[in-house]
Amino acid sequence: MPHVRVTARRRFGQWLLTKPANVAIDGHPAGQVRWGRSDVFEVPVGRHRVSANFPYLGGKPKGDATLDVDLGEGVLIDVLYRSPWVVTMKGTLQITTAPVPA
């Protein structure tokens, strides 16, 4: 099975972002990733849409970001989620390493 490792980073000075980032794969909640940490999610082989956001002050999630990835058997891909400079803007998701066998 392929894996997606998501690392969550918040911008300098964003100390109000205390709750972990939310990660969804193909529109289904996959889990949460604490800021400055990584977590690995197992997915089936194929094309997937990875998305992330964060809860902010008890309101609707902010900083939405999405990324489409193609994964083959036994592949591990690293993805970095970064919060936006202004919480009402979109965050970023980017592949940080080429897919490698897990």
C-alpha cells in the first residue's frame, strides 16, 4: 500500500493556531497533524486528492489547500502543509520529495 506523509508548519508568530491541522484524503477525514510534526496516512494505489486546513478560534476551518497525487504500490510521498500568512487566505500543500519505495 502507498503512504502519504503530511508535515504541518505554521508561519512565524501564529501562536493562536493551537489546534492541529486537519487532513482529508479524497474528501474523507484522514486525521490531524500537530504543528511541526508529521503523520503518515495509508491510501490505496491510484490518484488521490489530499487536502488540509486548520480550526481557528472556534469558527469554520481556514487555510484550505488541496493537492492531487498519483501513487503506485509501496510508494511513500512527503507533503508539506503550510498555513497562510493571513489566516483568511489559502494555505499551501506541496510535494517535498519525489515518491520513493516505502
